[in-house]
Amino acid sequence: MSYLEEIQVKNLDHLGIVAGLIDEIGIVKIINNKLGIDVREKISAGTVVKSILINGLGFVSRPLYLFSQFFQDKAIEKLLGERIKPDYLNDDKIGRVMDELYKYGLNDIFIEVVLEVIKKFKIDLKYSHLDSTSFHLDGEYKREEDKEKQEEEKIIKERPIFIKKGYSRDHRPDLKQCVLDLITSQDGDIPLFVRVGDGNESDKAVFGKVLVEFKKQIKFDSIMVCDSALYGQENLQLIQHLKWITRVPMTIKKAKELVQNIEVEEVKDEDKEKRSDLNLESYTWKEEIVTYGGIKQTWLIVLSEKRQKSDLEKLEKQLSQEEKKSQKFLKEIQSEEFEHPQAARYKLKAINKKLRLLEIKEVELIETYSKKKEKIYKMISLIIKKDEEISRKTKEAGKFILATNLVEENKLEASEILITYKNQQSTERGFRFLKDPLFFTDSFFVEKPERMETMLFLMSLCLLIYNLGQRELINCLKRVKKGINNQVGKVTLRPTLRWIFQCFQGIHYVILNGVKQIVNLTEERRFILSLLPASCQRYYL
């Protein structure tokens, strides 16, 4: 045997970190306990799921039908277990496991994984954030809808989703879609609850039910934070026994009145430094006790200086654009000949519907004759500003209202309410991750709605693993008070896990004359590994 034939070199890169996090959580064990192990199978369902998660966090855009190719140059036996071969991960095996996961219950499996993470990693659940997004899909996805089931629908559905057109957050109304509801912890953005819904589902219709179901599954006294889609009389009644913070929609009459008439409080000198420390120096506010939907609550009317400046600039731009548009309309209506007075006024009414801040007002309707000696009417008009509407928008600029049912003995500080709501970006960061083109969102080639739900379940597990790894890394860096270099060579205590993954490119698993070793493990990489769970270290050290 030649010297070259005695050497095997496989890529390990950052995949050992991913595999270690999966092991630390215990995902393989949870899946195998749920679905069982068939001794006749070469690879267990839990290990298949682990391989999908490693592929998903490999940041290599490969659809599932090229799945086994992903592992051709990887240290698969190191990552998945001895005697595991890439061809074990064929599309038939993956499809069967995905179907088994769906049949068992994706929600039940996800909740068990989440509870294990909460317990093992001591996730702070004081605040949880809910939001939704949509995923647009190609394909027909034809299914007949069961009208009876659609009328009385439980939040945890016993039927597959309907993939259909609806309000698209991706600005692709031409494509069918499904909706993903996501609840994350404020501590580390850890996904706590995931639900896939129909493509035409309304947030207002389901958010209250989602929170009620979440509290049944995760029995912790968490304060739920949500956007204005939650705020409605029916939802408030539904969640009256929960603790919540949400934004008040400006369509509510009481909200309009407060924003128009109330003056936010001036900041006292002794409070300025405190607000600066909290990064709230550009905010002022005033609290009001309000009863809405039969629920007593605190409304925090907030003025943001930055947002006020932006809103006023937009208002000025809108006014300028309408002035140009209205000049065009004015010229048009004054040059037109009408057969009847009502035709002129109907045209004027239609034009004014297109204007918000300005109005074209009739001055005089002149009766005259056309060149053909026919009686006609011509309108003399002028442009006026809608001062009341402009004044209303000026007063509203930069203002918004936050509401919470935490009053009296449970009352929160106004600054905490505002900071907590600003952290609503927790779910937005999760959505950006799931929609990243380097992630396997483009693998949405499966045409069964059940597979689509399972795919989103697996993607959500990837998000959980990624955010948990990033949380652990950042917390360890804070404890040791030592940073690492970021992409531009500056020391940071808050690196992204994606940057850490990039730092681990070029690590190989080498077998030389039967001796196994890891190469290219620098001191910097060893330091990073020391900050991660022991299960990650075992793949390298």
C-alpha cells in the first residue's frame, strides 16, 4: 500500500461546534425516545435529524436531494458515529423520518427540546416575545379545504396547513405562502414556541390563541410581549389571565385622543443621566391608567425624538408630493368641459379621494357654451391645505402607545416597559436568520404541506441551536472578561456565532496510518472552544 493510500483527510471546520451543541441539548436522544429505534436500520431517526441540523447550519446552499453529497468530504463518522456512511442519508430515509416526525407531533417534540434547554442552560423567562412572518413557496400545493374544520379551528391543528396566497411580508403577493408564528426568550433570543399556519392567516385572529396555547405548554410566569396585532377586545379577553405588554394600534379612538391632546412629561435633570445609561435619552413619556376591553391597564404614551424628526420629514415630503399632484389635478379639472354640474362635482370628489393633506375646492361653476354651441359647465377651483389633518399628523409625529395589564402591585417602571418592547427585535432577528439565503430555506422543494411544516420545525431547531451557542459564548466572554477579534480585527465581547464558524474554517480530521488527529487547531481556536460546552470540545480536543 502506498503512503498516499494510508492518509484520509476530511473537513471538520465548525461542524463539530454544531454537533456538540446538538449533543449538549440531547436532541438525538429525545427524537429516538419519541420515534423509537429499529435495530434493522443502519441509522436512527435521531441521528438523521442531527445530520439535517448539521447540514442546515453548514451554511452551504444544498437542497435535500443533494443531502448525502454534503457529507462526502466531511468527517461524517466523527460527527454522526462510527460506521455511518454518506449514502445512508438518502432522500428516501430523510423523507421517512420527516413523515414520522410529523405523525408523532412536531409541537410535542419541539416543546420537549425547549424544556430541556430551559432547564439545562437556565434560560431567563421573565419576558417572551411573539411575532409572525411568511415564507413564500413555489408549486401548486392543491388541497381541498374542509370548511367545517376551518370554521372551528384549534390553534394546534389536526390537519396540515393550507399553502395559499395571503398578506406577504416578503412582498411577493403573487406566490403562495405559509405563516410562521415564533415566540422567543428575551434572554438569548431562544425559540420557545413555533407554530406553522395557513398562508392567509391573520395575526389578529390567532395571536391570542397562540399565547394561551404557549402558556399551557410552557408553564412559566412569563410576561408576553407582542406587536399591535394582539391588541383587540377579543384577544384581551382571551389573555386576561396572562401578563402582557403590547403596542396600541392608533385606529382606536381613545389612543387617537391621547396622542393628540396629552403632553409628555419633561425630563428632570436627575433623570437624564439614568435615561442615558439605559440608552433612552431620546425618549420622553407619560403614563395613563385606562380601561379597555374590560381590562384595567397602564398606557405609556411615548415620544421618540428620532422618530419625531423622521415622521416630520416624511410629512413634509408627502405634502410636497401632493402639491405637485394637486396642481396637475387642478389643471385637469379646470380645462375639462362637463355636460352637467353633478358630473363636475363627481369628478372633483373622485380627485379629492386621492389626496390626504390637500383638497381641491370648488370656487365657482360657470355655465357657458362649447364651440359646437352646446351648453357646458366649467369649474373654477383652488387648492387648500387640510390644516386639521396636517395638525393631527404633526402632533402624532414620533408618538406611540404601549399598554400592559401589569398595574398596581405588579406595576412595571415605564423605562422597563419601553426597553422590553424595544427588544421585540428578538423575533425579527430569528426571522432574518431563517430567511438567510445561506440557510436551507431554498430547500422548500417538497410539495406536501406536512413536509413543509416539518421543514420549518427543523429550521426552527437550527435557530435554537445557533442562538443557544451564541448566548453561551457571549456569557462566557463576559465571565472571563476577555474578548476575541471580530471581522475587522477589533476585540469584542459580543461576537456572532457565524463569525466563530468562519474562524473554524480549515480544520481537518486526518487519519494517518490508522492514527486519528485534528489539524489546524490554533491557540485562538482552542480559546474559543474553552468558552463553549464540553460536548463541543470533544469533537476537537
